[in-house]
Amino acid sequence: MSSRLTREQATDGLNSTLSACPKNDTFKYPLYSTIFSIVFVVGLITNVVAIYIFTCSLKLRNETTTYMMNLVASDLLFVFTLPLRVFYFINRHWPFGGLLCNVSVSLFYTNMYGSILFLTCISVDRFLAIVHPFRSRTLRTKRNAKIVCVAVWVLVLSGSLPTGFLLNSTSKSDENKTNCFENFSSKQWKSHLSKVVIFIETVGFLIPLLLNVYCSIMVLQTLRQPQTISRGGKLNKKKILRMIIVHLTIFCFCFIPYNVNLVFYAMVRTKTLESCFAESVVRTIYPIALCIAVSNCCFDPIIYYFTSETIQNSIKRNNTFTRSDVKFSEDLQTPTSSKLQYSLRTLKAKVFHNESSV
């Protein structure tokens, strides 16, 4: 009997020790406030410029630009909440009420997994355009792209809204300050958040990662075929290779560290993984991985440029038009009719110059 009590006391002591693991993640507050400030400024500027290009400068619309515009919308929704997060991590107090905290939490997951899914849509669209250019003509339409975007928004919101609104995102600290974005209870993790993690890791990360890798491999194999090279030439092949490298690099850099660490973080919080060392490592990595994930708002505009040759052609065409307009005005002031006719023919040829939609 006494040995049994001794074992129970030892177990209780071990559990209390594990539950009282020292936290060494206070560095996250200055880290978050610094990185989120940078992401807010850079992400806001680059995404506003992207919107201007999509809505004002870019005349040709295709499936890829449809996915990109939705990706911009997802980025901007999250970027607008960053000043609130910066204020919180500087002051460690949330004075804006529970509703704004819930909205901010929801928009974080909306942006994270919306970005993953929209980038996957771009990758699949490129796969269809290059690997199955003829059979995919009926699939690659702007109407179908809009339907896919609606489905992505419904899927993402079905996972992010419950996380933000069904849980009590705010709590009181020992100093009577209101917390937000953190300190979910173990009960919340076991009852709800662990299920959310399984859902978003499977649907929002693992499947898209496999799709991105598969589509990229298939595109690379297709580009090695001689008949593919003859369709677009060596220059086009280099552009497509550059697209794939940039796309995969940004995807893996931004999303793999956070989502892999999130699995272990959930295991620690639900006590599936009971180890002070593991909890210390996970809590240390989590803020760093989160900052890297948030930086996707700044890197997405790079993908816009490298992925769509249409955007590049539009920018180059606008610059050419500006120079042509100046030259055209000068020619109008000269009496030489041959110069005028030459300028008209040149300008007309540039207006009707074909653009690539790959």
C-alpha cells in the first residue's frame, strides 16, 4: 500500500514538474513587434502596387491573374490587422475588445492557409497549361478560376472563423492586463484546437505541399522534352524554370517551418508530448517560425512578377507606350509625313502585340 502511494506521489510530482516547465519565450514580444512592423510597411506597399497593376495597368485577364488578385486580397486583409498586433506586443495589453481579437486571429489563419491554397492553384494552373495544354483548355477558364477561388475562401473561412470566434481569444493576465493571440488553455487545446490543427495541417498544408511538388516535377519533366522546347524556345524555358524555383522556394521557406513546428506545439499543449526540453524547444522555435510565415505577405508580390509573364509584358508595354507617345508628339510637329506614318505603324504594332498567358 505504501509503495503504491509512493508511486502515485512520484507521478503527481512529475506531472506538476512538467506542467511547471519554465517558459523562455519572452523574446517573442520585441521580435513580433519588430517583424510585424516591417511586414506591415513592406506588405502594404507591395500589395497596393500589385492591386494597381492588376486593376489599372494590366489589360489582359486570365486564370493566373484571378488567383493572384485573390491572393492579394488575402494578404491585405491580414496586413491591415498588423498595427493592432504590434500595439499588443509592445504593450502586452489588448484594449480593443474581444471582437477585434477574434477577427485578428481569424484573419491570420485566413491569410496563412488562403495563401497556401491560392499559391497551389497557381501551381496547378501552370501544370495544366504546360503539361496538358490542349486537354486543359476547357478547364482553364476565368469562370472556373472564379469558382475555385470561391471554394478556397469557403474552405479557409470554415477553418479560421471557428478558431477565432468559438474560442475565448482574450484572457486576463496576473497583472490584470488583457491577453490576445496567446495563452489558450489546455482545455481549449484538447477539446477544439487539436482538431483544428489536424484539419488545417492536412487540408491546408500537407495536401497543397504535395500538389506543389508534384506539379513542379511534372512541369520540369515536360520541359525536358524536345517538342516542348520547340513550342516556346530556350528563353521561355528559362522563364518557366525561374518561376518554379521562386515559387517553391517562397512556399517552402514561409510555410514548412511554421506548420511542422505547429504539430509539435499542439502535442506539447495537449500533453501528448510531455517533456520540458521538447516544450522549451517548441516554444523557442514557434515565434521565429511564425514571423517567417507572416513574411509571405512581402514575398507574394515577387511571385506575381515571376509567375506571370503577362504582368511583365504589361509593365514593359506601358514604359514603351510612354516613350512612343513622346516620340509621336515630336513627329507631329515635323512636316515630314514619312515620320508620321512610321510612328503610327510602330504604335499600332505595339498596341496589338501578343502577350503570353503562361
